[in-house]
Amino acid sequence: MRKFYYGLFSIFILGACDQEGHLESREVETTQIENIEIPGNIFESEKVNNSITEEEIKLSIKNYLDSSGDLYDARYYFEEILDSGKELNKSDSEKLKEIDILLKENDENFSTYILNNTLPGDYQYESERISNYITALNQYLNELDNMIDNLTEGDLSKENLKSLGNIPDIVNGKEQKKIEKFLEDKEIYTNVFKQ
């Protein structure tokens, strides 16, 4: 549970929670971890040097963000077990590592896609904003998990405590609001910020 509270603390520091509570707290369901399926659908595209239509980029953004949200949901159950002080068995540890790998691949695939193709209108800038935000958030959360593991194992060094506040500048509530506004304006509906 300590990791969960440290995580909540960092989220408040991030300012990623808006007053409407988009990052709502969730209760652990009585789902058995063996029944948790790892989402296999991440963003993938082999397109290079193409002009992407508005319809296609809207679907691509939705796929990227929904994939991230699905992976966050799957990861949540494993984190809850770790936060309760229990250890994951080898199979479950491998599942958690697979989720982290898929999150990274999802970020890399989307970034490559938007940088190697021509997007319509303001989609180039906004897609890069989305990619940079989600990638930075994922990297920070991964580092935070590692740091909290060290803290819960008794490594309470001053440097570890200081680095809890080293949040990437881009990861903040103001930036998230801009992304949400863009998604709303373009009628791209995703669950990633409803976590």
C-alpha cells in the first residue's frame, strides 16, 4: 500500500488531477490475478513518408491512447499486489514486465509514426504534444515504481526522496487539460485520462 500512497502523493505533486477528479481512485476488484489478460493491442503502423488523412490520424490517436489506458488497467492489479506487501510469482512478474515493454513499444511506435508521416493541419503539433506527454508520464511512473521499491526496501537516502519530486516539466495538469481540450474538439474519445 505504501507504493500506492507514494504514487498518489506524486500524482498530487504532478497536478495531473484536475478538480473534477479525472484520475479517480479505484478499488481493487476481487479479480484473481491469474485471470488478468495482458492487452495485446498496441499502436502499430508501418507507414513512412505518407500523407495521413484526418480520419486516419484520429483513429491512430484513439488507438494509441486506448492502448495505454488498457495497459494501465492491467498493470494496476499487479501493482496492488505489490503495494500490499506480497510478492509476485515468476509468471506474474513476467506479465508485469511484458506490460511495461508493451507500454514502451506503444510510445515508440506512435512517436515514429507521427514523426515519419505528414499529418493534416494542427494534428502534427498536437500529436507530438500527446506523444511527449504520455511517454514522459510512462517513463516517470516506471522510475517512480523503481524508486518506491527502493524506499520500501529501506533505502531512504536523501537523493531518493529528492527525486520523488523530479517530475518532467511536461507532465502537469495544465498540459493534460490542453490535450483533453484538443481531443474533445476533434471528437476523439478515449479512456486514458479517466484512470
